[in-house]
Amino acid sequence: MFAFPDPSAESLTGEPPGVWAEVLPHLEETAGTYWLTVARPDGRPHTRPVLVVWVDGRPCFASGQESAKSRLMAASPEVSLAFGTGRMDVVVEGAVERVRDPERLVRVAEAYAARHGWAPVAGDGELTGPEGAPTAGPPPYGVFCVAPSTVFAFPSGELPHGPTRWRFDVWP
């Protein structure tokens, strides 16, 4: 497991900001639709749904290696992920990193099976089978994790904090 620094929290209103250590477990439990946005070479946004699992405190997703999103991320790793948890709407901004570490790939595969019922197999720097991964395209699948630079949370239900921006100055 990777340790990560506590980000700085800033309230976007006059309400108290959220505490990252209290918000992160709630984000890790979210199994809804996430929307990935990456820039095309001409700067236009390319937005697609992705199936996300949180591993080592980071949102991770699989993508077919020949998919448009994989090609675009190889050219420009800066992305945003937007999703709702039922209690808040969240935007994660940062750079994707390709996961090749065998132990981490196993943790991602296990998280997919536990969270979404899709059971890919960790292989040589990628995930394989079963065919028909939701939102990922055909196998083999590259695994990408977002190293956040900024996370925004906008409460949509009762929470002890208001809209918050967290900034991650350093991420391992």
C-alpha cells in the first residue's frame, strides 16, 4: 500500500472544508458511473464512462490498449474523473499513470471482482479476460490510476462540510 500526503483543504464557501481522511473511505465505496475526460490533440474533450475501483487511495480503471482513451492518455496524461456518490458530486483532476507492478495489478483485479463482479486476471503488465469488460473495450486491458493534483467535492446531501477543494502538492 502506498502512503500519500494529506492534501491541503480549502472551503469553496463559508462552510467548513471536508477532511480528506474522512472523505476518502466514502469515495472508495462508490461503485457508480465515473466519467473520464482527456484532451484530444486539437484540445477538444473526449469524455467516456469508465468502471473505477479505488486502490491504494487512488481511482484506477482498465482500458483496452487500442481504445481512443488509451491512445489519448499516452499522448496527454492529464485527465479528470467526475462522479457522484449519492452524498456528493466529485471531480478528480490529475495525471494518469500506467500500472505495471504485478502486485498492484492483482489488487486492481481483486477490487474489480469485489466491487463490480467483473473478474479480470492480472498478467504481464496488464489485465486479461474475461471478454466484455464494461466500458473498457476488448482485452488486453491497460490499467491506469489517477494521481490527483486537485479534488473537488460538492455536497448533494447532509454532510458535515461544505464544498471543498483539496490540493495534492506531492504524490508518491
